[in-house]
Amino acid sequence: MLLSFVVPAYNEEAYLGACLESILEQTRGLQHLTEIIVVNNASTDRTREVALSYPGVRLVDESRKGLPFARQAGFLASTGALIANVDSDSRLTPGWVEKVLTTFRIHEANRRSHRPLVALSGPLVYYDLTPRQRRLVSIFYLIAWLIYVTNKYILRVGSMVQGGNFVLSRAGLEAIGGYNTSITFYGEDTDIARRLHAVGKVLFTFDLKMLSSARRLKHEGMLTIAARYAVNYFWTTFLKRPFTREHLDIRESELEQHPQA
């Protein structure tokens, strides 16, 4: 097995189907090289039934609620040399699988002259924002990329991956002992990038985009979320722990209760 998709899902019956269909569309004919694992993370809705309705999709139940717990459970159940972490409210962009496999293949061929590629990531494109809002997100990513380059090449203190759109090598993940399950939500991707930076190359590229829902940005506000992610990025990079310990679970029921958020 080459590429394992791990999709954590807590009460995601409204989004999970579209996510799985986008993965299945790009892995058709590659069943011998890929696998899809949905981690039902203590859901109380029909998430489990939705996952089981797709032939070829494996279901793993993780009763300990929390994103790192779900990612770790999926990793332990997987068999691939590469672990693709895709959130259940996201959808693959055209050519996503091909870009991932090609990038890792090229770096493997050049392994003698380069550090091994242990993580590949790219930005999220929020399909349910206005064009103006998407431009603001692009500015945020540009600033984040500049900080990523500074930290990685000048300060040499870490790197960056985007949660919900990153692929890890099994060897790299095993070398750092897996996911940090003491982190509940914010900072979990930064923690992975920081620790993997010590054992190999972590690459963030704008060529690997992922479509995703902007429900959290809409619910809590774009500026609030931007500030929160920035603070937790720096806190986790330099102090090795997130600043924000709590988070809201934004699901369809919350959006219906706060339609203007």
C-alpha cells in the first residue's frame, strides 16, 4: 500500500459524503495503491452509517473525542507508506493525488542529495466564501508563508503544514512517535510540522490546494480565527505547546442557531 487517506469525523454526516466522493474519484483504478479510512470520533449522528455506505471505505471507531486522537487511530490502522490527512468537510482539488505521488517520487529519487521528504502540505480554498473574503484569506496565507520561510530557513525552529491538507511519510511519523494527543485542537498541525522538521524535509506549497468549508470562519469571524491561529502557531513553534486549549465544535446545528455568525 502506498497512500492511506485518514479522514477524522465527528458528527459529519452533512459533509462526509462529498469528501469521500472526491477521494474515490481520484483513486479509481488505484485501489491496489490506496486505502481510505474514516475515523468515527465519538459521533452521535449518522456519520458512521454514511462512512459504511461507501464500498471500499474502512471504518475505525475512536471513542476518545479529539482531532489528534482520531488522527492517531487512523494512522495506527493504516498500512500506507504515505498518510494523507484530509478533514471530513474538505474535498480534493483536481489532480491532488497525482501531485502528492509525483512530489514524493521526485524527492525519493533525489534522496542521496537531499533530506527525505517527510511532510507535504498546501493551503485551503474555502468554497463557501465570497471572492473578496477569499482574497483576504490569500493575503493571510502569503503572510503565513513568509513566516514559514523565516522560521524554516533563517531561525531553523520549525516549519508549517495546514491541518486537513497534509501528507506525512510513515517513516517520519514513526520517528517522532506519532501525533501529540495532549493537544486538543489548535496547534496540532504546527506541532507535527515542528517535530517532523527535525527528522526530514517539510514542504508547504501553493500547488497543493484543498477545498474546504469556511464554517468556522463564518461562525467565529475571520479576524478572530486569523489572530487565534497566528498566536497558536508562534506559541507552539517556540514554546512547544498551544496557547488556546479550548475550541468550539462547529457543526450544522450550531450554524442553524447562529445564521449570521
